[in-house]
Amino acid sequence: MIEISLSEIADLTGGMLHGPDARITGPVVIDSREAVPGALFAAFAGEKADGHDHAPGAVERGAAGVLGQRPLPGLSVVVVDDVQAALGELARGVLKRLPKTTVIGITGSSGKTSTKDLIAQVLERHGETVATRGSFNNEIGHPLTALRAEATTRHLVLEMGARGVGHIAYLTRISPPDIAVVLNVGTAHLGEFGSQAVVAEAKGELVEALTLEGTAVLNADDPLVRTMAARTSGRIVLFGRSPEAAVRAAEEWYDEEGRARFSLVTPEGTLPVSLRLHGAHAVLNALAAAAAAREAGMPLHEIVAALSEAVPVSRWRMEVTRRPDGLTVINDAYNANPESMRAALDVLARMSEGRRAVAVLGHMAELGAASVAEHEKIGQHAARSGVACLIAVGRAAAPLLEGAKQVGSWNGECVQVDDVGTAVTVLGERLRTQDVVLLKGSRVAGLERVARALVEEPQA
């Protein structure tokens, strides 16, 4: 964060400073164990723990001050009514002092984190870049990311998630975007949103936050995203496979590992790209990254070079490991929704050509009344994509098997297990060398533990 005094923080947040003034020269942290000299410790009072109790420890580690809801004896505390809201106001105020920093916001039902990682890797070649870590994209993680920006930061890449209408609008008030990237409108979180139309309403809040000088980077292949062009006063740049897209892919093909090679077509010219990332969905992510980097002023040849060198950054997202015995493990267990499930199964199909495909799938959370039907559809997709053995982990994932059985031409094996430990045992009994195994499910399924057992302890 830029250097700032506690009294200035009080002014920006509408708080009151209790104790001596001091200058914040380090980061803003919410875990006292992460405090370093010059840091600001934000003390959140939760149901199970109260950050105020840990403030003395943060100061002992070097924190110069505290943002909290009450004074603390012997400590310099900016007292506010709501720490979360104050954190947002602080980030908003700090970003106003960084007019040379380009803010790039990214949203979508799936692919946000992977695309954010791609954009950050590309833009790092163009200047100092700060990006959301992992998928730290909510009301707390968002301002904490923005507060990592400094006077030398050229690009601030922010992933924006939403659990309902108004959430993205709130995040954009903290960090108004210069470039707004919308990837897709899918069926993730239908249990919370109710319909895709409401999902589109929420995602479109990102482009509504643009000024006349801003740019909306929209997926030309998604009709619900394309209609967002009418919701912004900024410029429109389309990306995708559609011939109408200004940034598009042509002559697309895949190697034996499911990695795309394509021609990146732009108004400035056409150059070849060879991705190290797996799957057809990575092409759209790369096109979005190219379009955003182009709007940030990056030359085409540098964009292409960066895309061809980019690798997965956030954990458990298309992590591919090849064991010495020939088994291939695809760990895509961080999260799941219908769109990302289909994409992962398509990667499995490409990578397992001539080999045996095994899919270990957990349930997809937050689908509401559509849950059973969506799981059955994914089971059908797994069967049609050539999966030889489908293992459903958890009772909520059982409809996957029912869907697979509905595909009359499929003669694969279906297995239902109740937990991760049993999944590891069942796999051990069925796996063969040269198999390709996909692990995919919502976070609550915990399938990364199956991946760990296969990769780190294969003898188990």
C-alpha cells in the first residue's frame, strides 16, 4: 500500500483515531500472524473469534496501527462503525491517489480465476501488476487486493465474484474499472440467483460502472454477455470465436495433451499462439486476456509471447501430473459448476485418446431446484465423452450416475462412494497404468485430497 498516516485513514473511513498518529508503510492484514513492520491490522469481530483480541500480537510483530470497532489500551486504533465498510472506503480513497494505475475488473460464471491469472501474467511484461490472489474476490478480499497497489503499480487486476444482485456494483464503487471483462453467464449459483437472467443482471453491473473513457471486453459467443453492450457508456471490444469478434481465434487445433494452438486475430494483425494450458475453454480465457492487454496498451507480439508462456497459477485448477508409472492425474478440484464440469470432461476426453478415462466427480453446489437435472446432464456428458469409469463422491453426486446410465450406448462402470477416503480405496482397486484420471467437484467435496493421494502417495 502507499504510505499513509492513521489520521488520513480516519479521514478516508469516517473514523476517529484513538492513540498517537503513525504512518502505515506496510500492507493491510486481517491475520495478526501476517503482521510486519509498518502494517495496518484490520480487526474483524467474527462469531468464533474477535480480531481485537489479537491486535496486541499484531502490534508486537510490527503493525503500526489498527483498524477496529473500539479503542484498545496502549494501541493506535482508527475506530469505525464497520470494519468491512471502512476497508472498502480506505481502498477507494487510496486508488484515487493512483491515477496512473489501470484497473481491470473480471467477472463471469466460470473461468474468472484462470482468466485473471492469465491477464496478470500477460500484463506483468508490460509493467508492475497487482492481481487478486486465488479467488479472493469478495467484500473483504477485494479491498485487500486493491490496497496492495502502490505508486509504481501500472495494472490492478481484480476478480469480482457475486452471490446476488448488487454485489459487483458494491465492488466497483471501491475500485471503478477502466477495463471491464465479462466472460460468460452460466448456471453457477442458480440456487442463490434463481435464473440466468438474474445472473446476467448481476454480472452486467461491472460494465455499468465504466465511464465514457472505459472499455467493456465482452464474450461475443455468449448472447447474454453480448447484450451487456447496451448497459455501458464505454467502448465495446468483443472477443471469442465468432467472426464478429475484434479479438478472435482462427485455425484452432489441439495437441495430444489437449493444449490449444491457434492464430490470434486482431485489428493490428495475426500471430500464432501455443498455449501451455489444457482445454478448449483456455482459448476463450486467452482471448479475453489478449483483448484486455491490448486495451491496456500492450503490443500484439508481447501479448502472444506472454500467452504462449503462461502456466496455471492458482492451485487445483487443471493441474496435470504424470506419474512415473504412466498414470495421468488432472486435478481440477477447486470448484465446479455445469459449465466448468463440461469443460473439464472435454479436456479428459482429449487427453485420454487411446487411453482409459476415469472421472471422479463430486457434486456441484448451489444449483437449487435445478441440481438433480444439472447433475444428470453432466453424467450424460461424461458418458458421451468416453469416460470408462465414473465415480460419484457423496450422496448429492448420485444423479451423475443416473445421467450416465441414461446414455444407451454407454457401457462404462458406475461407482457411488460416500466420502473421499472410500474414493481413494476404490480408485486403488480399479486404476491401471496409462489411465487418465479427472478430479472435479465443488469445494465441499474435497477432491483435492484424492489428487494428493494419487500424486504424493501413489502406493496407498
